[in-house]
Amino acid sequence: MNTAEKTARRELSLAQSLAGCAVFLASVVLVSLLGGMMTASSVSSWYQTLVKPSFNPPDWVFAPVWSALYLMMALAAWRVWRMEAAGRGAALALFYGQLAANLGWSALFFGLRSPSWALAEIALLLVLIVLTMRAFWRIDTVAGALFLPYLLWTAYATLLNASIVFLN
């Protein structure tokens, strides 16, 4: 049985659908803002003193990449939320769990200035991203695919984080 046979789109009014989308967008914007507040206190001071690997991107790259990733995460969650499918609640719980872990990484790395603890946290985040992506994929393949860039970027961020721990 394919995904289309296992799931069906919920009957929602346009207002309900837009409100649901707004909730997921607000969730990722909140995490982005809170993470940004934690980052701001360290990015122009402490972070600049760290030895970084040669493959570390310039600082200006992070904001547009994360903006795109957060938008894709919100759209993926919204697509799953709109479906009638077994496991939808668990998939959305995983979504919020990985979002909390995402914020936790900023708190550890930039807030507490602890790359070592952040490395442990990002390993957990990777697991949660994979679990969320898999759960989303089972419900809506587009939603699952929207998580792929996030998974790849977080894997790259894990390598950066590990390199910073090693170099410092």
C-alpha cells in the first residue's frame, strides 16, 4: 500500500488550513528568535576567538540558510498536520522534540559557550531529525523530503562543531 492509499487530506476550511500553517510558522520563528538571542551574546565576541576549521562558512551564510530550513520545517509539519494518517500525532510530537533540541544546541553552544556539550546535543538532534523525517515520509513524502536539507545542514554543522571542539 502506498502513502496515498494510507493517508487522506483532512477536510479543512481555508481559514483552518491557514491558521494551522501560521502555528507551525510561529513555532519555528519563535525558536529562531530565541536561538538568535542566545547567539547574539556570543557571536561577535567569544565565537570570534575560537579556532575554526578551514571549511567553516562565512558568518553571513547562517541567517539565510537557517531561514530557508525553518520555512521548510514549518511547511513539512503543516503538510503532515493536514493529513488523516496513523502516526500523525507522534510525527508532530517528534517535530516539536527536534525543534526543542535545535534550540537546545544554541543554548549550549552560544549561551553556555560549551561546544563539547553542544556536540552531544547535536548528535541527539540528528537522531531526532532522522526520526521526524522518517515519520513525516510515511505520512507525506513531500514533507519527509522537505527535511532532507535540514538533515544535511545539521550533519555539516555536527562536523563543524566537532572540529571546533578538536581545535580548541
